[in-house]
Amino acid sequence: MFTFPVHPAELFTERARQFQSWGVSPSVIARVRDRIDDMWGHGRTGWVPVWAEEARRAESEHDWAHAAACWGAARFPCLATADRREAYARQLECFGHASAGLPVTFRRYALDVPYRRHSTRVTAHVYRRPRAVSDQLLLLCGGVDTWKVELHRMALLISLISGLTVAAVDMPGTGESRVPLAADSDLLLAATARQLADRTRCSKTALLGLSFGGHWAAKLALTGRVDAAIDFGGPIGANGTAVDVLGLPHGMAGVIGNALDLPALPDRADADRFSLEFSLRRQGLLSSTSAAPLLAINGTGDPYVPLRDTIALADRPAAEVWLVPGTGHCARERLPRVLPPAIGWLLAELSPRSVRRQLISRALRASLGETVTGPRHVAGEHEHTEAPGARMLTARP
């Protein structure tokens, strides 16, 4: 693994809201932001030492959830240094303490999942509401820098409000994953979903993916290997090439390069290969007829993923697109409002009762205050003409 240029001040500007969503208190974020000026160093103003001090303070107060969140920030954005790997181990340890008092049944599964003619260990955090009778499993997957512990609050909320069995996993190339990120990582995620469904006695499976995890949500839905999926801000390569890694801001080229297990920052050849291999259009999936219901959601101001990657999915059968104006990657600024109706959409699509599905879908539109768009120019980037049956909604702020 390798380090790469990234300025802490710019990272805080981009990610402070994200750290807060993980459970880090705003006062701690403000305090460490003032102290840190070195991303990779080990001195008093280094990223890991400053965050570690806050994490240890939370540990001393037995505030295990906050300690886990702080250790998660300490290991951010990837495990490129020894102290970040140690911080990640501490995060998992603190999270183990915090999970003992959850208002749901929580289990940590270690699965041996087949992948490329071998098997690899996949660890999942599974949440199930007491006395829940649902036979539906939702696999929850983040991106290259947000892993299963960071998704804890979302997993818990979804489990409590929906009754779904929720399993949070690390995307290949991140967290506890033992294999690098690759264009066929969907094989591992699909097999993981099947094993977890068997373990939890669920008959239906769905995938909610955030950021790069949304790529896999779209791919598994388009290939019909889950019963429904939600893609929050996933890059799909709608124009035949995925995002240009070298043009991504805030050190993202280094984060993705580490997930791919490259020895150093991607060069142009690495970036071009990534762009071609991860395009779902080049894989023929945007013209595939095998599809499960898919909901694609993103902000119109995403600095990482082109808007056309979301809009293009509206042309697919059984797909729906929600655009959220005035928001960025994964519509993060409006996520607390958008997530509940998105889960409602998922429950409706998993329901066998078609009439109930239609009624709930209409209610979700009303709850978001959305208007159904016809052919229109969206955010000055993409001219879109709806296909028969396509549903594209723009959520009003």
C-alpha cells in the first residue's frame, strides 16, 4: 500500500459532514480540524495521533460507539500506514463493545465465500429487529473509504424502521476484505448475499450500495442476481468509460489505487484500464433484458460521478431515478430525508402484492414532494428523453 498527496484542510472541508454521520461529535471534529496539519506523519499534528487521542478519551469514558467512530476517522481514508492499520483494529474492538447494547439482534458472521475458483473470508455485520418476521435480506455496501462499521448507524436505522434483516459488508479492496477491488467483484458480493440469505433464512435479497458500492448495486440489479437494489451515487460508465481516476479530487486517485492493490498512484495506463473495465455499458449491461427493480439516487452537484451515470439508468426497464438538486455525492446533504422513502420503495418492490406496490410508490413520490419529469435538460449536462415506462423524478429541496 502507498501514501499519496492530500491536504488535511481540504479533506475536512469535503468530509466533515461524513465524519459526523458516522457518529463523531461536531465538537471533536472542530477540535481535531484545528490541530491536524499532516496527513501521513506521526507527530503531534499528524492525522492518526490527533484522532487517536480523541478515540482514547472516548474509550476511557466507555463511550464505545464514539470511540469506534473516532478510530474510524483515524484509519481514514485507507490502510496505507501501520498506524492506520492499528487504528482499524482498535475500531473493530471498540465496535465489538458498542454492539453488545444494541436494540436489535446483532451478529458478526465470518463466511468462506467462493471467488475465482477459490474461497475468501468475508465478514458481515448482521442486524435483525427483535420479533421481525421479514424474510428479506438487505446487503449494505459502502465505497472505497466508508466501510461496514461506518455504515452501522444506517444499518441499525433501516433494520428498526423496516424490519428487514440488514447485513453490512466491506467492498472488496477495503476494510477486512482479503481480495482487491476488481471489475468482477460483483461475483463475490452476489455469493455473499446468497450465503447470508441461507444463514438468516431469508428468501429474497436486495443490495443498497453507497458511492462505489452503488456500482455493484446497479450491476447486480441489471443482471437479475438480487430481487431489488438501490444505487446511491454509483459510477457505472454510462458513456462507455467509467470515471477518470486521475481527475478525481481530494486524493481519491490514491484511495482507489490502494483498493485496487496498486503499488503506487495510478498512472495514465492504470486509469484508462480502470475506466474501461468498470464500465457497465462496455460490459453490455445497459442493454441487458435481465433486470431487477433498481432505484438510482444522486445529487445533481456530484463532484465525483457524472450526472449521466445516474440519468442513463432511467432508460432501463424496472428502473427509477431520483435526482436531488443542490446536493453532492450520494445526495449526502439530504440523505436523512431521502433514505426513508428509498427504503419504502424497496419494501414496495419486494412485496408480492402489485397493487400495494403501486400505492406505496405514489405515496413515496408525494412524501418527497417530487415531480415526474418529461424530456428535459438536467443540470446543463445531459439531454434526457424518457423511454416508455421509465420513471425519473427530481426531488425538490
